[in-house]
Amino acid sequence: MTGNDASDGYHPGPPRFLQLGESIVDPIFVDMAHGYDRDNLAPTIAGTPERDPDPYEKGDFVWRLREKPDGSKAGLEYAPTPFEEDADQYDEGNHNTAEFEPDVPGTYVFELDAPDGTHELTIKVFPPPVTEDGVELFDIEGELPTDARETTGGPPRIELDGHYDADADEFVVESNPELAPDSYAVPEDLDVSFLPHDAAVLDREDLVIEGTTVRVPVEVLDGPTRLFAAPYDGVRLGMTDEIVFDPDAGTVELPNRPPEWIEDVVVYEIFTRSFAGEKGATDFEFLTGKVDYLADLGVDLVWLTPIVPAWSGSVDTPPGGPHGYDASDYFAVAEDLGTIADFERFVQACHDHDIKVAFDLVVNHAGWEHDSWQDTIADLGDDPEDPYAFPEVDAWDTDSPYFDWFDRQSRTNGIDATPAQTSFFDVRLHPNLNFGNLALREHILAVVDFWSDTVDAFRCDIAWGVPHSFWKEARRLTRGKDDAFLWLDESIPRIPEMSQSEFDLHFDSTEFMRTAHAVARGERPPGDLIGAIETRQNDGFPAYTRIINSTENHDESRLYYEAKAHGHRGDPAVAQRAALAAAFTLPGVPFLYYGQERLITEYGERRESPYFGRDDQTGDIKADPYKRAFMNWEEYDEDHFEFVSNLIDLYHDSPVLGPGADLVREAHRTEAGNDVLVFGRDAGEEKRVVVINFADHPHWIDLRLPVDTYDLFTGEDLLVDRSDDAVTVEVGTLAVFETPTLFDQGHNHWHQGEPLPNDS
């Protein structure tokens, strides 16, 4: 480390808010069976992080639990194992981080002795949600069981806002709390708790709290100061927000907000080594040559799957294709793609066309060939017969400075000597990284520091496989250099806690994407897509955070493939266009996976799976051979491409189709409920009615008056008939109509013969 951050030094970060039943724990397993969250208490890496730091000594950082509520018997933990049926975590004993499980509600204060002094960290713990018979509802993973949501509803939300009151010489902060739509609480139950950053001069006693508003006298501030807040409705604790006061400038900042440029963005994912259309042809020169194509299509943010050196990118037919999610060096690019200078030229070409670039940051695990991992191996067994397997580890080099950089268990994993590795979903290619080791954290923070100088965003693979404490620190590092830098998480299932000063944009594979696939197959009505959007608010995502509406990505089956191979709609291409129309017109950030615009599943070349003919293996490609197929540059469906291109133009040109406009369940009449989706978008002065048809033929829909029947998408008047209470329009796949008013009915249709909703 080259120096200290003058503001916080080694301070362990912002205060925390928890509910009893939640833990700050960092398990050694990253899979569906061991929870969807990791966290720990960790010192900040002060100063510029080094790529290969010396190991930290045990005495460099010492944790203490200084204060705790009456009746508490809780204490700091090191390397706990929260899942009793599994092997214990290997404990090297060189602890710079800690873990904690509160046992009673109240305030806990921790101390961290560090080279630059002693730091405090406050954790406020709220009572657990309980059933009527007093049973606590949190399960072992710190999550509410699904059936418990029916008892408690979703958590409340806040959105901090503040200003400097010159007359009173104080800052005023409004928290604007609101209950979840499905909450069982009442507004009177809402409360908001405020905690200043423990490194600040500002004390909790200096806050003048009036209900859900707080006033902060300027005289108690000595410089830019961070304040954190969380809502509680008597049952559920909501997500934390953050505000920063600058007493010298008399200004406030909201660092937990996404950068403004995301509000009008279309995201485009490229499976890098498939983009050129044939094996071994993709490199940065080719990608640079296709920037004009991306710009003409209307792409605003391009995400490349990993470009760093990796075993999977260097073999002929790797399982899953040459995906690159097994990094062997985080500070280089793969030789087959070019050089860092070549990559920088690609980024510059994108910037010249107002396209931003996202780097795929894969740091919950590394690759088998990573030098640091190899340094921990003393002896290997014989090479296995399976060309896609790795030899057994007969002995470890426990003296390696990198030995504790990787998660380990204190008994064998059935293959390797103890203390055996743990791996991402038990794939030995992917040894899990140990974020309880401070030197490893510094190494990965140096990765963040290095690439954030070149790119505009990070897409973070399996974000729940990395502790929250690290993401908060990494995001603050990049925002210190560029306050418009974007963080996109992949969390499956989606986790609203990732919105707490960590990520700006979130994937929604488990709800929106899977619903879109089911609708495209004809198994669910299109109206379920509205429910998929509304669920986000019940989950507790803040209104200001942004969520992606993706219908495909490199880990999921292609929607077209699902509709054609497993569905029963007449035309899978129409179903894909309708699903994309929903992704672009419903609230959220629209997303394209390369080839969707060219019907790659119909015209592209499928990848060869090494597992074809093997019943003992499935693999990503065998499950859907087109999910990572070669791009079809020569042959494609021109009408389909034009539809997608026009859809992107409509999104960019519309004042109401961005992620911020309200969603309204607009009343309509149709006999095609299993094909047609109708909803409203309300941006205040501008309002629209959107009609989407998943069928392979047009449908008639009655829309409540007043509404203009001129379609903003096709440029045609779609009027078929007019009556006293409605107009009938004929819609092919997508239509968007202007309207001066929308009335949210709480349902999305009315039947022939019924009076018009709100008709007096």
C-alpha cells in the first residue's frame, strides 16, 4: 500500500442495519445449497491497492466487541460454519476480518485496532419478523421463507433527499418512507433510523430527528460527512440509503444513486469468442470493426463476457464453450483476443460512438491456472483420462503466501488432500476466493482499480458470492475516480441488499426472464409479466435503483429456442419479438443478447459440445446449443432485424418508456387474454397505452377512451371501430398509443357489457 485515504484510513466501512436472524457470515461455499449472501467485517484497504501485497500479520488488525445490548451473549466469530451438515471451514488462524451473529435487538459497537489507530463500527439490530404464535421467520440463510411473505408482506423503502437551510444553518434530510404494496403494516408503523458514518465527527446525539426527517446543524460538521438511514415498519427492515453533506459548499450528494446516463440505455451482451461468427475469429480488431454496427443498432452499453486469460478460452472445445469465467490473470487480456492496447482501441471506438463498455468482473472464484492458485499446490496426482478434468492434489504448499487466498475446508472434498479447496458450484476449474484474507481483498481491489481506468462499468459475476463489505469498498473506489461509473450485479435470485451503496443495476433472471420464457412458450398469460415487474417493489428494491429486463443471456436458454422446442405458439419469432417489446416498454432497463436481433437461433451456427453422446454430462451448450452460438452475419431475417431496430429507436425517442415512469394496469377488453398484454406508462404530462400481442396473427382490443388510435411504433392508425366507451384497434405485435389520462384499476381488463371503470 502506498498511502492512506485521508478520510477513512483503515476504517471498516459504513454502519450496518440488521434484523435479528440475519448474520454477517462469509461461508466457504458458493452454490444454491448454502445461501445467497456473503459478508464480513473487514478493514478498508487504505491508499492505492497493490497487485501482489505482502501477507498481513494477525496482529495488524485486532477486533473487539466493545458494546452490546443487555442480555446479549454474542461475540465476534472467525471462520464459522453456519451449515452444520457440511465440512468445517479451514481456519488458518491469521484473522484480519471477523464475522458476527447478533442474539438480541439493540446497538452493537465494534472496535478495530489498526496501524492508523482505533476505529469504531456501529451495528443496529431490529427485532425479527414473527408469526402470530411468536415463531421467528428468518431461515438459516438470513432470508424469509417464501410462505412467510404471505404473513409479513415486503419490506418498506426510503429515498433520501436533502438540502441546506441557510436560514437555520443546517442540513435537512427527508427520508420519504413508504410501505411495500403487499405490506401488512400501516403507515403509522413506519420509522426511519439514522446513523452517521463512525469515522465522522458527527455523533448520533447531534442528529435532530423529527419523525422521519432529520436536521443536522452545520456547526457539528468538520467536512464532507456521510449519513445512513434504514426504514422499519414494525415487522420488516428495508434497504439502507446514504447521503453526504458538504458544509463548506452547502451541498448534498446521494452516492447511492445510479449514474444518470443509465436512464436511456440499451444494454447489449456479447459472448466474446462467438461474435465473429466462426471459431477463433474474434479479436479486438474484429470487435472494433463492429462498433459501427452496434451504434447503428442503437446500443448504448456493451458488455463483453470475460476477456482475461483463461483455460476455457485456450482449449478447442471446452465445456460451456470458451467462456473465460476462469481467470488465470486479472491484469492481462487473452492472447487470442489481442493486447491491452487493442482493447483500449476498441473502448475508444465505442466512446467515439457514445457507447459505454462494461468489463465482466469475475472475482467470486478464479481459474485453475491462476498463478496464485498453482503456487499453493505442492504435488499433483496423475493426469485424469477425462480431458476436461484436472488432476488430484496430493499435497498443498501451506507456506505459499497465497495459500489462504482461497476458501478451504478442513476435510477432504473426496478428491484432494486436506485442507481441500471449495469451488464455484463444485466445479474444480473454479477455486473460490477467500475474502476473509486481507491480501486477497487488496489484490482484487487492485483489479478494480486497474480496469476502472479504461472501462465505464463492471458487470459482476455471481455477486452474492463476494462479501457485501468488499462491494461497498470497491464501488467507493471507482466513484472516487468517476462518479458516473456503473456497477451491475448478477445475483440469482435477485437480492435487494445489493442496492445498498453497492450496485446501481441488477439482473432479474429468476422473475422477469423466466416469466418471459413461459409466456413465449404459451404456458402463462402475458399479464404475468406485469406481476414480475411489480414484485420488485414488494421485494424492497428502492425506487431509484435500476433493474434489467433481459429475455436471454449466456447462462439461459435462448427464448426463441424455448418457444420453438418446448412451446406451442404458432411462430416462435413473433413470440421473441413480443417478449422483447415487453422488455423495452415495461419499467426497467432493456437488454439484448447478441444475435437476438438477427434470429441467431434460426440462422446461427450452433457450438459443438464436448458432451454430445455422453449421458453422464449435460453442460451449458448441450442444454441449448444456441445460447453461445456463432453470430450469423451473413443470413438473417431482415423483417425481424428491422422490428428490433425500430424498437430501440422507439425506446430512445419516447419520453415515457424509460425505467422511471410509472406502470399502470390499464383497463381493456379482449378475448385473447392468453396472447395480449395491455398496460399504461405514466411520466406525468406524457402518458402511453402499450399493447403487445404474442400471437402469430393480429388481435382486436378495446381500449378505454380517451386514447389516440395512431400507433407511435408503426406510424399507422390502427382504428377498427369506435363505440361510446371504447375504441377497437387491431394490433400485430406491438402498438403504443398516446392518451391524456390513465386510471390504475388494480386489474387489466373489463368484460363486454360491464360499465366502464370509473364511469359515473
